[in-house]
Amino acid sequence: MDKPILVTGGTGTLGRLVVAHLREEGRDVRVLSRHGGAAEADVAVEFVTGDLATGAGVEAAVDGIEVIVHCAGGRVGDDDTTRNLVRAASRAGARHLVYISVVGADQIPVRSRIDRAMFGYFESKLAAEQVVTGSGIPWTTLRATQFQQSFLAVARGMAKLPVIPVPGGFRFQPIDAREVAARLAELALDEPAGLVPEIGGPRVLGMGELIRIYLQATHRRRLMVSVPTIGGAAAALRAGANLTPDRALGRTTWEDFVAERVGPAGEMSPGPA
């Protein structure tokens, strides 16, 4: 009988989608999160409580686990939490660690305090990649562009402003987290493959376009003003370091995603996961 697959951050936006895909493939899943989880009707999903930042509960979470999908993360500090995970996983004899990173992690320089405040996420992801690579555990890393789910939250927040500041020259290639989750589950069920080809959404859009599409779908009008950005990281984003147009494998467009989440009167609906 196959051992369960551990999914860190398994109650988050991406992690819970990975759990669903693994269950569709008939695999038992253990979910690690800081707050545990609600009671599941699916007895093949086990919730364990642990904190990757402190290491508390992590050894128990990886006990008897061979495959780990590491979805837990934040804006900064992913290298420290990943280090705590691989330390415990190595002792437990894990044979495959699957990590989700971000397109541009190795292309966007984060050198100044301004860079770190705005784009420390890329630096953190690259540092975590390096921890995974040097862990001694066979590994697979997938880099994806930013999730449409994240852009939706940003657009909703900006739409509350009377005037919306738009970083000049920033372009993005948002992808539906459901499509990334499907790819991660596929990788987890395969052999370790190192750094695999990255994945991005179907279209590249400027930040202003992303917000405009949301405003139109929700029947709002707002003034948008382009604002300058400074620093090496911002320059790299303006040059498209966060994009992967040759790997535009996502199928759900931003327009379709927003329409799916907006009700007939322009109100936001929960939408599918």
C-alpha cells in the first residue's frame, strides 16, 4: 500500500488544490499546517498541526512519509522554513521533495532595502530553492508565474481606492492556481526530476490591464495613475524577468477567471476553489 503524501500548507490557496488532485488519483494525503484543519469527510486526508518556522510538530508530520509537496510559504523566510522541513524529512528518509517556486526567482536582483521591501518574495524563493537543491533529498522544483487568485485579491483592494496607483511598465502572466496544483500533483506522482520547465498563464498583461478588466467586470469606474518605480528589481520586472511567454501553458484567461468569480450584478461570488 502506498504511503501518504505530505502536503505542507495544505489548507492554503494552492495546497488544498494539490490535496484534491492527489485524492483524485487515489492517494492518501497528510496535510501539515499551523492551525490543523477542519474535520474531513474523507478519511484518507489526515491533518497534523506543525510550525515550519519553529520546527514544532514537523518531525511528527514527516514520520513515515516518502513524498512531500512543499506549498507552505510567505513573502519572506522561505529558506528558514524549508531548512526546518528538509532537516526533519532527511532524518525520516523522504525520497522525493517537490517544491513550488516562482518564475524570475533567479533573474530578479534584490539588493537594496527598497528591493527587499517590495520584491523580497523572489529572493526568499530562490534561497529556498537552494536549500532544496542542497538537502540531499531527491527533488523536483516547479517555477510558476503569479496566481490569478492573488491578483484578484489585489484588484479587489485597489478598487476600493478613489485613485488607483499603477506601477509603470510592470507586466504579469497570471495563472490559475488550479492549473499549477494539477502539475504539482503530477510531479509528485513521478520520479524526482530536478528543475523542471516552468509554467505560466496564457497571456501577458500590464498591471493596468489586469485592474481595468476587473473594474469592467464589477461595473466600477476608477482613475488609474501610472507611478514610477525604482531599483534593480523593479527594472528587472519592467524587462519581463517574471514572465515565461514560451511556457504559456495555462488555459484559463484572466478575463474568464474574473467572470467566474463575479456574479450577474458585478458582485464577487466565492467561485470554485
